[in-house]
Amino acid sequence: MKKSMRKIIAFVFSLCFLIAFGTFGTQTVQATSGGYTIKPGGTSTDNVNIDNGSYLVKGNPGQTVDLKLIVLNQESKTRKFMYTVNTAYTSDGGVLSYNKSKVTDPSLKVQVKDTATPQKSEFQVPGNTTATLTFKITIPKKSFDGYIMGGVSVSPYGEKAKGTVSSNGTLLKNKFSYSIPIQINQTGKDSVEAKYSITSVKPGVMSGKPNVGILANVHNSTNSYTGGLSSKAVVTKKGNKDFKITTTADDQNIAPTSNYNYSISWGKKQLQSGNYHLKLTYKAQGGLKSWTLNKDFTITNNDAAKYNKLAGIKPNYLWLYILLAVLALAIILGLGIYLGRRNNNKNNNGNNGNNGNNNSGNTTRRRRR
């Protein structure tokens, strides 16, 4: 009995140890320069402001404005580059991006890439030389409020990806691309307030992390850009006061008329089915403006099992092992008590029989006298 209990207790402690320390690590690799730089060229005018390092374009509907782009080739050889103008969107993680030739969103009416001439072009820059490119932006004739947003991107053309070795010896290949934002506003049109909403919440596997969580699709339905936002997400489970997941993220840059997936990791926990509530708060720089978004959502048994498996999370049977250990202990103790009582009853019956025989013998001897 004692040996069995020792084995059970040792097994439970071993399992707890593995659960507590069986985690994974991630590596962050610092990217190096691609051997070139870009920046806006020329000087600020009534139609183009480049003071903050981006293009702020303002004019009448149908007006064409020239933009200048400076590209510095820092290498000694002549290099080819690709220039593209694309519509801005928000990539997962809350980052402004300009690398899609086609951007879709239910609220997007005007594609910034359609305002550029040319939209795409190849060019060469001699070694250790600065080149200045000029492209045109035509302000849409169709009236719109606020800002529409895009970006001009430059990347090496026809070159092999350069290798970067991480600290753990992994070879990573990168193609470097740099972008400059473009914001377009029609003269006389006021800015508009951002309208953020959560369109859906779905379970998923966190990118770059060996765990599960949820992806909240956040949508900005207006032609507005409020700059970098800080955020705080709180997930609670209905009927379970002890469940609470909190995630914070800074520098959430949400492009006009775009949507992206806001990731909320479950950490070391596995997904469990149930009804949940998400409260997501954004704050503008300085805390002068804030937006609070609320969304109820449900995780089904099938979704929980599916994404736990995809993340490599095995079912947690610790509770079962503890229950089995308690049941085994109860059975052993109960059996011990039962056997002990049975032995006592046998001993008592034997003693009573002996006492009866002795009394009979004594009585017989008295009668003979």
C-alpha cells in the first residue's frame, strides 16, 4: 500500500514539473540595412508637405501634383530598383503596410495606387550615387472626406535575397523594402473621426508563438488615421469569475478604411469551449482620445480541440490523475479498514469460544467433588 501511494504521488509531482517548465522560447533577429535609403525630395509647398518625412498631398479634385523621391545607393556597384505606389492597409499586428497590389475592404472606395503615374517602374542607380525620381499624384475627382492613404515603396530588383544568421545558427533570407506614406486630402474637406469596431472574433494559433488564442478583426470604416495607438484587451468568460486574459500592445497604426487581426494569446492555457466577452480599448497619443470596443463570442468544443491540436497542445489530464490518485487512496484506506475490522471480529469470536470451554471444564470438576 505505501509503495503504491509513493508511486502515485511521484507521478503527480513529475507531471506538475513538466507542465510548469515545458515551455518554448523564441528568437528575435535584427535586420540589417539593405545598402540603400529613400526619403522625400524637394521642398514643402501648398500642395505637398514633406516636413515629417512623408507626403501630405492637398489639392482640388482632379489636380495633379508632382512628388519627388530620393534614392541613395550605398553600394559601389550599379543596382536596379523597383518603385511601386500602393494603397495602405493594416497588417496583422497593427502595422501600416504598402506591399499589396490589390487591397480590399468593405469601406474602401478610392485606391491610392490608381492616383499615381506611373504606378510601377524599374530604374537604375550607379554606385555611391543619389538619384531623384519624380512621379505624379492626381487627386481623385470624386468627393471624399478625410484622408485616403497609400505609400511609395522601393526594393532591389533582380537581386537574390541576402542571408542573415540568427543567434541560434538559423539562416534567414531577407529582401529589404522601404516605404514612405502618402496621405491625400481634398481642399475644403474636413478630417473625420475614426470609427473602430470588432467585426468578428475567432480562435487561432498565434504566429511565432507555440500557443493558442483569439484573433479579433478590428475595422476602421472611415477615411481617418489617428497615428500610433496604445491598446489593452481584456477577455472574460461568462460563468467563470476566475478566468481573465489581458493583453497590451503599443504602436497600433490602423490605416483608413482597413481591417486587421488583433492577436490575443492564451499564454500557457489551452482553449476551452464557452461563452466569452472581449473588451478592447484604444488610446491616442497623449491619452486625449480613446475608443472602447466590446464583443461577445463563443468557442465551440470542435474549435477548442482543433486549435489546441494545431498548436501542439496535448490535453491536460492532471485533474484525472489527481482524481485517480484520490480514488485509489480512498479504496486502499477503505480496504484496510474493512480487513482490519474483519480480523478483529475473528479474534473476538476465537476468544469467546475459548472462554466458553474453560467455564464448562470448571463446572464439571466442581460436580465431581
